[in-house]
Amino acid sequence: MKIAVIGAGRQGQIAVNDLLNKKISPKVEEVFVSDFRKEAVDSLLSSIKDDRLVGKKGDASKIDETAKLLKGYDATINVAWYHLNLDIMKACIKAGTHYNDAGGLFHMTLKQLQLNNDFKKAGLTAILGSGGSPGQQNMLARIAADKLDEIDEIHIRLGKGPAVYTLHSEPATLAKYIGKGCKTVTFKQTLGLEMRDILMKLRDLGLTSKKEITVSGMKIVPYDVVIDIIEANPDQKVFGYSGRTIMDEFMIPAVQYINGEFKEVEPVSGDEYITFPEIFGDQLGVPNAIVKGRVKGDAAISLAGMLRHEDISLTRKYAGTGPMVSITAQMMADGSIKERGTYPPEGVVDPFKYKEEMKKRGCPGFLESLIVTKKT
């Protein structure tokens, strides 16, 4: 199989290494990488000595140009900035290649789902939000949900400590594609207290605004200025995220699916401490998925999480964006996924095959627990 990767940043590099690992990706014959930064492509090509890896500079916003680059590839992985998702999807239709990406921060995901008929007509599959989160977390929700007959709520929680609402794609898809009557999906993640306080101050000072203002006779957009300042200081220790991620994921109202409706909530709000140490011990970020419903009419809670190594370098080999987009791209390319159209991973990825692929990459296993309260 031949796989294309758009985006030569950190996640693109991880995905390429996963694809070129002959032990875990034995069917991959060629990997093509493209990025608008020629130096990023050249750096990746020089750092990986493998004749199967080729690359070229490309502007993913130019649909026809991108389609020409992708022609002949079985599947395309998009790990570029999510604003380009629709353009790259349209290029994939023109090129005749399957598509997946690392997420669309809710609003973009809904727009992407509208290309369902276009992908069906082209005989292609697009998997949306197939990275770490969304992606891995969607599969954990699927694993937990499969143990229940009926579902009322799905809650995704990332991290260990006070979790808060942030904008994510999981609430856009989980209720619809898992079904079983689910009416509520929420997403929260842990942010450092210092980081959260700074984010709130940025908001209160108007520095997250996209409205143009005049400063010393110059027109600027505070949103863009803050991003540029953060990106110009990659060694800053407070955030640990890119400037665009901070502004788009953490500072935009977080949409949740509550009682059958999408509702906006204040970003970085709703402090909640979620851990189950008596069940999961000290595993960081476990459980990731908490699903509430019923089994044979009895109230039940199903929990699922991924075991992590203390050595983060080992965890990165199976967790996160890069490995997951590689896994789903190969599933589309080798025909394991036969559905055509646009789907989130929980709609088309077989949980058993997902677990097998994770095990190949060194995942020590999954923590799963079903708690049933029988009627008395």
C-alpha cells in the first residue's frame, strides 16, 4: 500500500515513522510527505533513511495542486492545521484516495460530515477525528458502550486532576454513531492551574478577540498577535501547546451535547475531579471514557481507559495522534474498512482490530470495568 501524509510537523513525523516500521506496518511500500514548508519536508527526509519515503513541498489550500500530489496513493493522512480539512478532503476526492485527519474542533467536523455523499459517490472513505483525542478516546467510548444495552450519557475525561470544558469533536459524533438512545456527551480535560489562570486573563483583557483594533495607528487583531507571540517563544513552559491550539481549542465556547441538543458552555469552566483510584490505581488519565446506561434494564456504568507506561517515550509509540492516524489509514488502504462516506472512528473502526493494532505498537492493554446496580 501507498500512504500520503500532509503535514511534516511533530505528529506527521510520528505517523511517518509508524508507517515505515516494518514490524507494525509490513504492507506499506511507499510513504509520501508534503508540507508548505520545504525545510520541514527536507528535514524529515534527511532524518529518516528509508528508500520508501519520498516528499515534496505543497500548498494544501490549493485543491487541484494537492490532488495531483495525492494521485496514486491508497490513503491520505491529514495532520495539517484543521482549517485546511475541507480543502484536503476535496483534493482526496479528485485524487481518488481515502482520507483521515486528527480532528476538526467540533465546528469543522460538522462541515466535513456534509461531504458524506461526495465520498460515497467517489467510492471512498473519510475518517474524521482519528488522532489521539478525538480518535483514541472515541474508540474507548465505543469499547465501553458495547457492554451496555442502552445508553444515556457518554463522558470523555483526559488527564488527572481538575478537568474543565474545552472545545472538542467528540460531542459532535459519539451520540449519533454509538446510538443506543444516548442523549448526552461531554468532554473535559485537565489544564494546569497556572495555564488556566493565564487563559482567563487573556480573555478578560480582550486579547482573544478576533475583532480588528487600532494600536499606535496600526490595525491589528489581538487573536493573531497572541498566536504569533506564543509561536515566537517555543521554549515557554506555561502552555505546552501551539498558539493556535490555545486560542481555538481553549478560548472558544466549548460545545457539549446535552439532553439531545448542542449547547455552548463557557470555555475552561466546569471544574471537576474525575478519578477512580480504587479501580484503576495511579494510571494517568484513566478512565478516559465513562458511559452510563443499562444492562438488561439494570442501571450500569461502563468505564474504559488505555494503560500507559511511566516512560512517556514508550507511550508515544501507541498513544496519541501519529499512531492512530497511521492505523486507520492502513485499515482503509488494505480494505479492512469497507464503509464508504464520512465517519468518525467509532462508526467504522472495529474495536477488536483497534486493540490488536495497539498491542503491536506496545500498548500493555486496556482497563475496562462494568458496574451494574440491580433492581431491588
